[in-house]
Amino acid sequence: MVASLMLVSGKNRTLRRRYVGNFISSLEKKGTEVVFVDGVELSDSVYGRLAFGETKVLFVVEDPEKVEPSEYEGLPDCEVLMHLDGEPKGNSKWGKWAVGLKHHKVFALKDKDHEIKAEAIAFVKSEVAAAKMTFTMTALAEALVEKCGADLGVLSFEVLKVVSFVQAEGRESITADDLRMTSVELAEVSLDPLVEALGLKQGERLFRVLDRLERTSAQAPLMKVTRFLFRVVGKWVEASGVSGVDPDQAAAAIETHPWVYRNKILPYTRRWGYEGSRDLIRHLAESERTLLSGSVSAWRFLVAGLVAACSR
């Protein structure tokens, strides 16, 4: 038998990386060892592993164009995943061969606005579904894309906001009012500075942001803030488990956009670390319990604990 080949390509880096990450994860759960190799090392790696009788191995090639098509065809029985940044170029020998493969998966977006928009809408729906929530109307996903554009990093953050707020209300369905409300609240109370101040451990700035949030919110903001920060800090905890991994692979592993991972998660993860992030999660949970117990000082408890954590 010859190698079982799979080609994953496409211009949409987020979807491609996520697909690859999920595919690899599914095989690892079944006991398959995953080996990442540069194209030029593929043949030596394959024969080296098979020489010791190791058959449950997936070879992930991130630079597949470095390998001659004939070399792929000459490999013995094994699983090879070719990971291509972009799409195969049909005017090259390798590209023509890759496009004509019998066993491959192409996960790509075309340069057509309506297809990019459709993929963005599908992305929004999948993010909401991953949070175990639904839209009350399917048109709401399209409305969010119309409002925010098709950038998946932006959409990921918008979904994070609305999911956090709806969960704080104890609901599982997102309405049009929820989308309008989260946009208004972002403009008025500015949650991005909240995440940045906490992530950078800027205690004084964090206190000012939280104070302004309390003064400008129409309703007590504690539950909305804690649910929002649960999801944000939760990503820091997840990122701690993939430290030292290639950023794009790490982003796929924690199911987030590479830009969001590099700019909004990794810098804060490095500052807080695993234990520090877990301590924040515990304080957020304790703040919610304080509120639910009927304490009138729950907000002060939340603020004092977060600001104190920044000084550690």
C-alpha cells in the first residue's frame, strides 16, 4: 500500500488551522502519535518510524511543496497530512498534482465577497453553537456580519461579548436586543480597556475602569462582568496548556483566531501564568457566590480582589 494523503489548504487561516487542529486532536484521542515535520524531513521521518514498527503515526507536513510529488507517491503505508498556507497553485507541477489528488480535503475560501460573507456567517453560528447557545432568529448571524464585517477575529470577540452577557441573564438564546445591547455597552463602558488593564496587571487603571463601569451601567454589572471575564480568563488558562507551541497551532488548539491569540491572549497569559489565571477564575466564582448570597458589598469584593491580584 501507499501513503494515505490528505491536503488541507485555503486562504482563510483561522478556519484552516481550526480544521487541522480538530483533525489532529481526534486522532490523538484514538492513540495516534502526531509528528510535525518539515517537507524535506518527511521521507527520513517516515522510514525511521516505520523501521521500528510504529504504525499509528500521523505525519503533519507544514511545507508540503518542498517535497517532490513522486516522493509522496513512493512513501509506504502511513498517514500524511499536508498543511498548505493558501491554495495550491495550478500553474506549477506540484500545484497541478495536489489539485488532482484523490484523497484530499480542501478547506478554502474563494475571492468572492458573497462566499467570504457566507463563511463568516457560518463561523458566527459555529461559535454560538460551541457556547451551547442559539440565536432566536437565524438572520441575527447575518446581521452581526453586516454590522462588524467578515474579519473572524472581530466576530469572535463580538460573539464572546454577547454570549457572556446572555449567560449572565441565565438564558440560552441570543436576541436582536442582546446584540444591540452589547454594542451599546461596549461603546459606553468600554470592556476592551477592562481586559487590557487586568491582563497587564495595571491595578490602578483597572480600578478606574471598573468604577466607571459601575457608574455608567443602568443595572448592577457584577454578573455581566464576571461572566465576561470567566470566558476571557478561561482562554488564558487554556493558552497556558499550549505554551511553547507554534502560535498558529496554539490558536487552533484553543479554538481562537491567530490574531486574537497573539495580541489578546498570549501577552496576558505570559503575565498571569496558569496558577495566576486559575486564581482569577476562583475569585470571579467567589464574587458571584457573594452576590447570590445577598451581600450588598459583592461589587466591592470583586473589585478589591481583582486589583489586589494585579499587585502579586
